[in-house]
Amino acid sequence: MNRRLTLTDDTPVAAAEPTTWQAQKSASTRNQIVEAAIKCFVDLGYSRTTTTAIADKAGLSRGAMLHHFPSKIDIVRAAVEYLHSKRLKAFRKAISRLSPTDTKRVRQSVEAYWQQVRHPTFVAFFELTVAARTDPELAAILKPAQEAFDREWYDTAVELFPEWKGREENFDLALDLSHYLIEGMAVNLMTHEPTDRDRRLLRWLEDKLHELAGKTPLPSTD
């Protein structure tokens, strides 16, 4: 499936805020390189992504790129941090728009998650996950980063869904069910076209989340 990657987030790669013009320029170039690497992961796959390919995609000479990132693995490390930051920011942004008292909150939350995993940044993340299975150096970067992401994602979910207070066990089950079903469906879309089955599964998930929350499911509008 052909996917175009458009990164419009202003999430910085560097943790510290640049304070001088030169530092700002350097941070901007680093972001440019990281975004180019992510596009390469999506378009070429991890194994075919080289420093030369990244430099070409970024519109830089290989030497200029290596000035900021001495090796491919250094770029990968920054890309993982960038991807995780973007996913958390997108999750928070989508859910924070919804009112805790909105009767359609569960449905809108499911839809927001579904839209997020259909973005090419998820493809890039999944590509790295698969590659890490046989690449110890990549796995050493991805595993601790993913564990940190999972903790922060859970804490963010607890904060954004206060209506589940008192149902912590059900809330954990709701998060796991949503995570494994929706991300599994997203993986399927990498090799299959969308079908009505996707919509039926999302509606089934919505009903199960209502049950776990002790609420009456909304009537289907599909």
C-alpha cells in the first residue's frame, strides 16, 4: 500500500531548547535528518535504509549529515525518541478534545486511536520493531525505549480517562484490548485493503469497552 509521510509536528529531537542561532540551525538540521530517516524506513524498510539514502532524502551531503549523526544507529536512536514523542503527543491531543461526559467519548476514542495507527509514523515504528528481532544493536535501543513509552502512555491514559476511576482492573483490560486489536488491525492494513470487517471490529471493540466501563453501548450508526 502506498503511503505518503508528512511530518508537520514541531517536536524537537534535542531535549534542550536551542538558545543561539547556530544551535537553532543545528537542531533544525537534526530534525530534518531524523524525519528523512523515518521516511526511508517507510519507503525502503530498515535494512535498505543507509546513511547515503537518508542524506539524499534530507537534501544534505553525507558528510554534512554525519557531522550531526556519526552513524546510522545514532540516527535510529534519535528517530525512536522522535517517533515515541509524536505518538504520545498525537494520543494526548486527540483525547484531550473529548469531554469526559460526552456519550460518544468511547466511540471517538476508538476512532482517534484507529486514525493514529493508520498514519505512516506507525509503519515506521513497526518496521523498526520487526527489524529489532534479528538486530541486537537495534533491539538494545528499541526495547528500553518501548518500555519507557508504554509506561508514559499508560500514565497519560489514566490522566485522560478519569471516568474509569474505581474500575482500574477493567481499565487495564480495556487498554490492552484496544492496543492489541487496533494495532493488529493496522498491521493487517500493510498488506491488505480496508474492508467492512475493519468497521465491524471497531464497533465490537466499542461495545466491549462500554461493557467494561459499565455503560450501555451506543446504537450502531454504520
